[in-house]
Amino acid sequence: MKSPFLIVFLFISSLTSSALAWAEQEQDRKQILTFYQQIFPELQLADYAHGVYAIDADAKNSWQAIEEFPPYEFALEEGKELFNHPFNNGARYADCFPNKGIAIAQNYPYWDEQKQTIITLASAINDCRLQNQAPALAYAKGEITKILAYMAFTSRGQLINTIIPEHSQQAFNAYKQGKNYFYQRRGQLNFSCASCHVDNAGKFIRSEILSPALGHTTHWPAYRLNTGEMGTLHRRFMACNKLIRAPIDMAQSPALRQLEFFLSYIANGLPLNGPSTRK
Amino acid sequence: MSTIKIRSKRFADYTLVRTLIAHPMETGHNKNDATDELIPAHFIQTLTFKHNGKVLSQCQMGYGVSKNPFFSFKIKSAKAGDKVSISWQDNLAYSDTLEHIIP
Amino acid sequence: MLTTRRRFVKKMLALSGYALGLGFSKISLANWIADNFSRQTISQSITQLFPDQELQKSDRISLKLPRTAENGSVVPITISSTIPDVDTIYILSEKNPVPLIAQFSINPDLETYLGARFKMQETCDVIVVLKANDQYYQTRQKVKVTLGGCGG
């Protein structure tokens, strides 16, 4: 006798397995948020977009003094010109992006089901260039940071909207790999990202306060006081790995895209505020 | 595009004028990582701030001023339509100037 | 780094032409006194800038400075004072190889107010000196400059 319960059971379990997969990332996000809310009870969600400046008053004053007339203004101005400048074939960046490339940074990175890969805003810029017979830009610094500055600027205030398509096992896997990277100890100092930015968020490392990982993706690109140049999130990932004496994954490599995907997902709902200035 | 940006804001008792300048302010003591050679000193030495053609401040500076220098001043009494200008010259004799009309 | 500078220099050359077109005149620029900006100790610098002068400590000069510099390359400072008739502001950093950062003449049409961003090499006092009616006034404030943790 065919049990109706068996049929119903199989049906429900097929739903719940994908529902459970979807639930895991939401569980992660909520768990992380709850964790930080316990350490920083005075912070609102949007405050995390300011990183360490939300929790270090002296540094915040200094940062705000610089934000009165921020040094990234030149990069921003150049970025607007670069963004609007047509390629040799007459096409423009606006032709490659939804909404002509304006106020869209909150939708990056996203999972491209066709290409089976994570598309970041930086990689999308280069995809656009290659499609229009323009050479790809270096990822860590230079011209791309200016275009990113302009696109980030038009996206200020937009809420991060990282989507993991519900029925895409590969998208979820990519998220999971990013999450594992975040919690994986590495290098001579045997630190994971979490060692500093979760376990010791708000505490001192030598003379600096460690920022929470929540909100790490909101304020890029950033004018770095230490280099006097615009820097990207991936360049910061690389520098961080160098500082903890771990092997360096290259900007826009699969590992760093996955990490960005994870960090961006857990920051869903936070407002973008790039470009910015950081030490 | 200029190396100089100027912003002004009128308040009841004063007008705040801020400037940001694109300049490396290179000290001459840093090495180029790629070539291991010293990067030559290149820094602004003098700067002049004018209001309607009148010099309000003349500045001498060294390479201790940060890269992409920022300065701010308060004019006691200025009106919409007044002109302010910032001019600079560096140790390699490059220079630039920009005029700004107070809105 | 080099490409950026080359582009900048090209830009500077182009802009010099533009600047000349605007009737830019060298006469309006201050002289730059090299000796004031030589590498020396703070004592030597003070002796050179203010020979035989007493720098009277004043509580009428306000400095806005961070307690700890996020990065020694960019330390923001705001200076204001209620001392009347100030005609010159000097900014010095005690332990910088060149202690004098900058000096500004202040016309009476200006408030005694200045904002700037400067470099500090190590923890030390920032010293601000004001000249008014041929008298000199000073105030100082310590700023910590540390080797970062992970900021690089």
C-alpha cells in the first residue's frame, strides 16, 4: 500500500532540504548580528557601516575632520570622467550595467548562474571592458579604484542586497566556501579573519581597535592614509593576509570573491557609504 | 580639472573657506619600492589665499604638510559673489591657481 | 607610483600654462626661507624662528587634535584663538626631522583660525605659536603616534 504519509514526507523533505540550505545563511547572518549586538549594545545596524569609527571616538573625530574635505575627491572626479568616457568602439560603461551603472553597487557581488561564478563590481567593470575590446584593468590599484569610487558614490545610502538564489546549490556552496575561509585559521600567526574581527572585535591589537566584520564591505574603495592612494576591499584582504603572515590570495581570485560574497551577505541591510577614508 | 578644490560656506559671523590640493608633498626621503631609488623631494613651498584680490594669508610650508594638502580659513565678513583664490608654488617651480565665487 | 607622478607632472605643466593664462603673478607669492625648513632640532628651530623671544604660554589658543594619530601621515589640526591682532600662526611638531610644518600670515580680515593636515613621525608635542603685536604666544599638545597593529 502506498502510504500517503510517505509521499507527503518525501515532498516535504525535498522542500525543507533546500529551505534548510537557504536557512543556513540567514541563520549565520542573524547569529553574527546577535553576537555583535551583545558586545556593542549601543550600535544600530547602520552604524556598522562606519567600522571601527563606530566604536573608537578619538579615531572617529579624526576621520570626520578628514571627511570634511576628503582626499578621495580627486579620485572621485576622475572616476566620473573615466566612467563617462566612451570606449574606442563608442560604447560606454553605462551600456553594460543595469540602470546605466548608477546606484547599483548594493547588488554586487552576485552569483551568475550561467557563468557559475561570483560577479563582483570590479570584475563586472573588466567584463565590460573586455566586451568592448578595451584591455582589462589591474584589480589591486590604479584606474579601477577611480571608477569604483564613482560607482560607490552614486550608490551611497543604498542597502546591501546580496542574493543567494534559493535553488542554486552552487551559489550556496560559494557562500559556504567564503564562510569557511573567514573562519579558517591560516599562516604563521595561525589567525583566521574571525580570530580578530569576531573573537576580538572591539579589543586592542597593539595600539589599534579591531573592527567587527559586520560592515566590512560597505565603505570601499577607500583612500588609505598610509599609502596616500585609493585601495580596494580585495587589496585590503591581501594586506591583511600579509600582516598575519599567511599566503596571499590575489585580488578577485575565487577565494577572495567568495569571502566578499560571505561578508556582503551577512551585511545585508547595511547602507553603502563608499568611497571613504581609512587609516 | 585643477589641482585645487575650494569650498565655501557662509555663516552668521564668518565665511568658512576650505581647500584641498592634489600634490604628492614628497619628502625626498622615501624610496621607490620597485627601483630602490629615492623619490625626489616634490612639495609645495608657498601658498597664497586671496579675497577679492586682497591677500589674506601667505603661507610657507615644508614637506611636513600631508600629501594632498588641506587648509581652512575663516573670513570675518564676506558676501555672496565675492571671489576667493588659492595659489601655490612648489620646489620644482610648478604652480597652480584657482578662483572660487562664494555662493 | 611613478606613472602617477609622471601624469601629475604632465598635468602640472599643462596647468602652469593655464595658470599663466589667468594672469598668475609670482609677485603675490610669499618667499620661502629654506633655513626655516632645514632638518634640525626643535630648540634650533625655535631659536631660528623666534630669536631672543619669549614664547608666552597662553590658554587662549585652542587646538583640536586627535589624542592618537590614526596614521602619522595625516594628522588633522584646527587652531583658533581669542588673542587679538594675531598676524602669524606657526605650526611645529617637536620631533619631526623638520620641526616647522608651516607658517601663515593672517590678515585682520581673517579670524584667528586655521585648519590643516600634517605629518608626524613619532609621539611628541604639537606646538602652535602665534605672533600678535610683536609678542609671541604658544601652546602645545601631545599626540600619540604608534606603529599600528594591523592597519599596516
